[in-house]
Amino acid sequence: MQTYTIEYAFQDKERTSRTCEVKLDRTPDLNDNEQLADLYQIVSEAIRKPITTFEILSVR
């Protein structure tokens, strides 16, 4: 398991991005819809917000 920093932004009036750290067994491929959906679910659980309220900007 490796720790990744996920940069995300809420889709409301806020214009700044935030980050959270998650542990994953591999680097997610953001071009793979299934992996992207899984990542949205993981981040949603980590920040305790619905997946429809934020957008993932990057994975580091």
C-alpha cells in the first residue's frame, strides 16, 4: 500500500482546491472509468462528502 495525495475541489462557489491522503495498492489510471469511479468513492468516504459535490483534479 502506498499513500497518494489527491487534489480535489468542491463544485460549489468555492474556488480553491484541497487535498487528502489515501492509501492505495497501485497508482490509479484516471483514464480508466472503473478506476476513476473507485477513486471517487474512496475520496468520498475519506472526506465524508457525496461524490457529486467534488471533482478530482490530480493524484500525486
